[in-house]
Amino acid sequence: MMAMPTCTPLKKANPVSQLHILTMQSLEEGSSKQSIVPLNREIPKEHDMNDTLSEVSLLATDAQGFEAYGLRGLTCGCGSVIATKRIRKPCIIASNSILAMAADICDKIVEALCSKRRNQLLLRSLSPGESSILENENINDELDLRIASVLQSTGHCYEGGFWTNSVKHDSTDRKRHVAIVTTASLPWMTGTAVNPLFRAAYLAKTAKQNVTLLVPWLCKSDQELVYPNNLTFSSPEEQEFYIRNWLEERVGFKADFKISFYPGKFSKERRSIIPAGDTSQFISSKDADIAILEEPEHLNWYHHGRRWTDKFNHVVGIVHTNYLEYIKREKNGALQAFLVKHVNNWVTRAYCHKVLRLSAATQDLPKSVICNVHGVNPKFLKVGEKVAAERELGQQAFSKGAYFLGKMVWAKGYRELIDLLVKHKNDLEGFKLDVFGNGEDAHEVQSVAKKLDLNLNFLKGRDHADDSLHGYKVFINPSVSDVLCTATAEALAMGKFVVCADHPSNEFFRSFPNCLTYKTPEDFVARVKEAMANEPQPLTHEQRYNLSWEAATQRFMEYSELDRILEKSGDNAESSKTNGKVTKSVSMPSLTEMVDGGLAFAHYCLTGNEILRLSTGAIPGTRDYDKQHCKDLHLLPPQVENPIYGW
């Protein structure tokens, strides 16, 4: 194998026979073609060094002849040379053969070289006739990747220090960029797949900022474990098509935002998706402006990569899940919950500027405030409007009684439901409840209910918007493990009664007259009888708006402080014209910032140790993504994306 290149400054020498010129235009277009100009002839007008091109990056086949053209460069041991023209942003050659080039030039060179590798990965999917087009380019992949690796490892793209105060997002398009990173994706019908998708759609709808939704990509074997109805995807493009169609059917407009994927692996023990590798690297530096981390603790438990607050100007975490409540139900739950509680505090403090908790049911986290920033699918609000219209005409809106809908696992309220019905079996004589759900505990839940002779009718799980559910009048939800139950909000939006526990997770719903809460089992019986004997009140316009995603987006902008940040960005628009950058203050970091930086550094060191990762429950091999992810997502190998020093 060819020895890895070493970097040395250029020395003046005789001209060479050829000079390979890559213009900035070709780099921006991702072209791998090079214009070849013999040096013994006059350079043509389109490659005029002084008049036409403001910046030129050069690759030469030899280290000779550059100073004759007013150039500086870097020569590699293999004979290739990287250089820039000595103009406004000259190339600087440091001691010990370290090259620091203008970041924008280097980024484009690296992207052009790496794009060759991506093209090569596509050869397998092309026919022989099509692949010959790429093969004829005579790409030297190994050399190109090494050159790209040299550029990446020289420090040219370093954007922050221990506490960071660096230039980050390029705002020349005058729009801010928002990246939403979540831990699940459709067709898995879970809150962290659905709610971030709606958030992306409604943030993009305002057209005030560009939005990217970053979701996990699972290999085929994991898809079969996670996605319902044996639904799998052979490519990210196929899954993106499914996601967009699902969304547009529900919101009624075409959402203009980007969907990207990061490598993930499914943990059977935790029934959740764990990121593989550094998730932050899948948002480019030019788009690294505002990050929204859906489940920041989950995303960062094993995060081994760039600190989010170093890469992004503002990082907001949204806490979806009451992990401590679930963990307490496991073996040695109290000890595990104690440890997880402190780890959650650690990572949210180290990686977020602001944390939003959907309700007080979650643990109290650093930098956090409580606010419901979720809305309901517009379809449910339309159902509620239809019900109100039918009642105005004197028609019967509800023809069925009570139901419960949720994933069939004990932690989702099934234990509490059975306990309540057993204790007051005689008081609720004649009361029948239809239960919709699928899950790992389905067989056990149904067996227990049958053994206790409870009047429960178990049915397969279905979408809450299904027409078969519109006729029910009362939604029963005894769960106390939720942070904010989406099904409760949906039932209220459809104009139904909701009977739920007097619990912090239901605080937002108490202002709705159709929400009937109970504190004791006796209260539960009374509330059920009250709901079954009466008709729910139609929602007012204000109540419908409070349940909508428009209102949820407005609350999110306020409590995450994004409205203030975007307003400040508008005030600084004139200054941004001069340098095209959004910068952070270069003031000395405070003691709190120094502590947060130390916590992030310690976390980075610990998560880099595979033994420690495995001992705390990480999936083996998730520090970096694997070969299958490289193939599915057309990624460069981790050793190229994250080069190791000291070849």
C-alpha cells in the first residue's frame, strides 16, 4: 500500500509540464473534472489569474514551478500539490509542515475530492454502460481520500475551543437555519417520530428560516424489528417519500424543509434507537446555526463527537419522555434511576443552551422551563368541528361509549387501568371499555384481564384518526408515566370527554371543560359516570387554537427564545452584509461556561472508551457507524471522516 503523504513547504524549482486548475465554480458544482493547462503556453483567458478568478485552488502533478506563478502550496509525498493563489486570502505555510488554508476554499476542495468517492459508491447500482462514464474519469480514490484527509486534519476547519466563541453559520442568504434532530422516524408511530415532523413542517411554513429534520436511518434488520406491518425501506429516499406523503395528507400543505438521515441502531432491551457515531456531523458547518434536540438526554447518553453548543449558535433541548418513571419499574430500578437522573443532568447541561420540558412530570433539568410546545394533527381539529356542526343540527354526534388507546405495555397505564377496574368492579357494573393497542405486553395484559373477568374488549391498535374511533364519547387515560399524552390532546380536539389522573402530565389539559380529572379511585368512578351520563361541550375557537400546531409553534418560539434570537439577527443584518457570518461574542467565558465545557470534555473522554460504553448499556459498535450504514447512506468510512493523526 502506498505510504501516507507527508506535508512540506514548496521550494522554488523549474516549471512543470502541466498544471491542473480547479476553479471555484467547478468545486461548487461538485465537479471532479480538471482543466489541464501546459505551463509552456500562455494560460487561456478563462483561467486568467489576475482578472477572471478571485480565488483559485490548484492541484499539480509536481512540486515545481509554483513560485514562478506567484503561488504557494503544499506538496505531498506522493507528488501531488495543493496550492492557492496569493490574493486576498493567501495560503499560509506554518512550521512543522502544517498548512492552514482559507476555510471556504478547503471545504470546497474536500467536498470535491470526497464526492468522487460517493460517485464510486454509486457504481454498484448503475448498469455497465452507465458506470463506464464514471470509470472513465480515472479517479484515484485512495489518493483523493488521503488528500482530503490531510486537509481535514490540518485544522483549517477548526471552529471552536474549549468553550468556543467562533464563527459558525454562514448567513449570506439572510435566513437562519434550524436543524431538528430526533430519535425516531415514521413509520414508527411514536411521539418522537410524529411531533418533530410536525414541528419541522410548521417552522418551515413561516418561511422565516430554513429547516432540516435529521432522523435515524436503520439497517434492514433493525427496520424489521421496529416498523409495523413488515414495512421496510431499501433506501433513505424511499423512506423520505413515505414520510412526506404521510405528513402532507395530514397538514394539507406542502412542507418545504429538508429531511436528512443519520446512522442509528435499535436496542431491543431499551426499545429505542441509539445514534451510531457523531450525529452532529450530519449537519454541515454552513447550516450549523440553531439546533433543536428532541430528547437531548437520549441523543447524548453515548454521544462521542462535536459538542453541540460548539458547533451551533443556539441549542434547544425538548424533553419528551419520563425515563425515570420507566426505569423505576425495572429490576434494581431505584439505583438505575438515581444514576440516569444525574447523567441526564450532566448531558443536558453540557450540550444545551435551553431545555424545554413538556410538563412537570419530567425530572427538573438544568436550564429548563416547562411549556407544552406540541400541537395536534389538524385532522383531529376538523373532526371536532364536524362534531360541533352535527350537534348544532340536532344530530347525535357520539354513538359509542368509552375507549382506551395506547401501546400495550404495562408502563403505558394498563396496570393502573386494571387496578381501578378491579377495585371498583361492582361500582362500574355494566360499564364496558374497548381497548385498542399492540405491544410487547399484549398477551400478558389480556391474560390478566381475562383472569380477573374484567369487561374489557381488546382490539388491534390503530391510528387515533381512524373513522372507527370518531363515534366514541369518552376517552379513558389512567397513565401516569407520560410526560404529555398526545392521545389525550387528540381526544379533546375531537370534542370528546377525557377522564385522566390529576397528574403533572395532564396540567395543560385542565383548562378544558371536557377534561375530567380524578385524584382517588372513588373520584375515577364518579368521573366515568359523569362522562357517560352527559354530553361534552363544543370547543371554543380559542380552545381549538390552543391545541393547534400554530399555537404550539408560537409557544416554542417564545419559550426557546428563538423569537428573540431571530429578532436580534434581523437587527444585525446590516453588519452581516459586510462579513457574511454570524458570530458569537469573543468575551471571556464565565465560570458556569467553563464548568459546562469541562463537563462536555469529560463526557467526550468517557464515551470514547468502548469498555465504559458497554458497561453502561451502549450497543456494541455505536461509537462509529458501520459498513452497512456506509453502504446505505453513501458515507465515507469513519476513519476518513474522522482521520487519526500520526500516520
